[in-house]
Amino acid sequence: DIVMTQTPLSLSVTPGQSASISCKSSQSLLHSDGKTYLYWFLQRPGQSPQLLISEVFNRFSGVPERFSGSGSGTDFTLKISRVEAEDFGVYYCMQSRQLPLTFGGGTKVEIK
Amino acid sequence: DVQLVESGGGWVQPGGSLRLSCAASGFTISDHYMDWVRQAPGKGLEWVGRTTNKANNYTTEYAASVKGRFSISRDDSKNSLHLQMNSLRTEDTAVYHCARWDYDYLDVWGKGTTVTVSS
């Protein structure tokens, strides 16, 4: 199985500042089809996860431009510029390069 | 509106069985790969299993932790998905979400249904 490791475990951010989350995979997520199957989700308290970013850097429909994804191979980053109140919650990275799908342990972003 | 609604959760003793359902609205479930993902209390997300779409013969895959105990099925006439869970263990206690794959992304998730396995 591909192991996904997220850091940090938690992040305390002042609204208006930026935040960055790292996700590392135990194997390359680059598929022979040329796509890299790395996703980012946000789970707000009491809600189901919602897709933010697909295939490393593609913002999902309706996701604000302040969210950006980058990286390649095994190292990936989610950056939130100018964090807003609605951005607080737990962020997960996920790989679908191969089954089983695996998720990072989550990064809790809290208000400072 | 595209929506998934899970039901069927509850309390069951170890060794017991439960059947979860996932009702889809706003889209045709047979066109999509569908996954089950669970979240134990205070923990992260864990993939449970998948069923492919009609075009790919509804094949299924499962996480090692549930293989042989859990089974995914569909009811196209009701536009719904099911997760049959047998030989339940305390470690299966979780909120169970169904989720839709649209092309290359998991774009719609249900709110989940809670399963508690305890004596």
C-alpha cells in the first residue's frame, strides 16, 4: 500500500495569513498515463470531506483561487493564501494511483 | 441537485451484521464508480471499497481490513448502493460515507451513517 504522510499535524493561523501543508507518498504517484493522482480535501467539523484539488494542482469547481496545489512524484504541497474563517478544518491528501486508496493522517488548521 | 444520502447505521454486537444503503439523486449511479470511505471516531479517513460502473461490469475491490466480510452491491432500479457488513468487529465502528467518482475525482460525498460495534 502507498503510505501518505502529512505534516504538520496541526497549524494555527491568523485570518489573512498564508498556510502550507506538506504531503509525501511512499511511492511515486505518477501514472503511466502521465497523470499524477494526488488530491486534497477539506473536512469542516461535522461535515463530509469536500474536494479542493485534483491531480496535484487542478482546483475543483467553486474552489477559491487562494487554494493552490503543487508538487510531483512523491512530494506535494497545498498552499492557502490569505486564510479565511471558512478555511478552518482538517485537510487530507489522498492518492488514487493504485488501490487501496490511501489518505494522509490529516492536518488540522485552527484559528490563532 | 446531486446528492448522496446514507442510511442503515446503528448499534450491533461484535460478530453481527448490518446493511448500509446509499441513495443517489440528481444523477444516474450506474454511470459512476462509487466508493465507501469510513472514519473512526476522532480518526482520519479510510477507504473501504469500490464498485465500478455498468460499463466496467460493476466489479468490486475491497480494503484488506474488510475483504471477505464486507460486500458492495447496487440496485439500479432504486439508483442506490449498498454495503453489506458481516462478522463486524469493534474496529469497524465508524461513520461510513459513500462517494462518487466523476472521471478522475471523488466529487460528491454523503454525510455518512454511524455504525457502532460494541458489546
